[in-house]
Amino acid sequence: MASSTAKITFVRGNITEQRVDAVVNAANSSLLGGGGVDGAIHFAGGPEILAACRRLRETEYPRGLPAGGAVATQAGRLPARHVIHVVGPVYSAREDRSALLRSCHVEALRLADELGARTLALPAVSTGAFAWPLADAARIAVTAVLETPSALDEARFVLFDNRALRAFEAAYARIRAGSA
């Protein structure tokens, strides 16, 4: 198994306040803003992010960014240089979509490397409106970051509440102990 050399950290906080090279936005496929992390990033980052996303919709992604995909824009007024927009899958108990959730994280790391980012802040993708069970999303996300080679110095999971923070820390501990 290849592994990332990035230090993985977990913090409870607001992703829009992270002083990092790039933040990951849990976007919807329209790229035009929404609720949760997506709405917060568009609000805090200002109109420059929305304008960049509109340009992407007019050019590269006229039908929207597909689930599992990632694309970068400027960060507007955020204390980061870039926003990496990923579209997580909606959870389904009848269909295994975990490869799409994994892809969001792998693609975010790939783009971070392309952008020359050394620090990356990631949210709990798909765990809000897309209803992915928190413990499973944490396992998939942490595993993807651990297994994806990257030039990052730090991959920081920024979790909105203590429940999410505990889930991600527990997933990391289980994976490192070999019992995931």
C-alpha cells in the first residue's frame, strides 16, 4: 500500500477560517453554492468564488461536476489560496457508492499537488445533506488520505462538531491499529 507523507490532523472548527493553502468544498454538482460547507465557503469567500464556478459551468462543466470529481478555483476572501470543490455522492443503502466518496478525497489531493499546496483543509464530505453515515465516511476519507501519495505537509480534517471530530479520530486510530 502506498501512503501519504502528509501529517494528518483533526480539529473542530470552521473550515472557512483555516489558514491553509487550499480548502476542500463539499459542493453540489451545480458548483453554484448550496447549504452546509458549500454555502459557508461561498458566503465567506465572496462573489469571486461564485464567478469562477459560473465560468467553469459555462466552459468545462456545462452539466455540472459529477460525483467523485474535483475542480479548483480561487479562494476569494478566504484565508486560503485555493478552493478545491468536490462532489460527494448521496448515500444509498441499496448501492455501494463508496468508490465515489473515496475519489473525492483522492482527486482533492491530486489537485492540491498540482496547485503546489502544502496544507489542505478537508470537511466531512457527504455527511450532511447527502446523509452518508459519519463513521463510514470518516473511514473512507481517512483511508483515502493515508493511502494517496501526496506532497502535502498537512492534511487537516476540519470537523464542525465534537461528534464528527470523535468519529474521524476513531477512524484514524482504527486504521493505524490495523483494525479498520
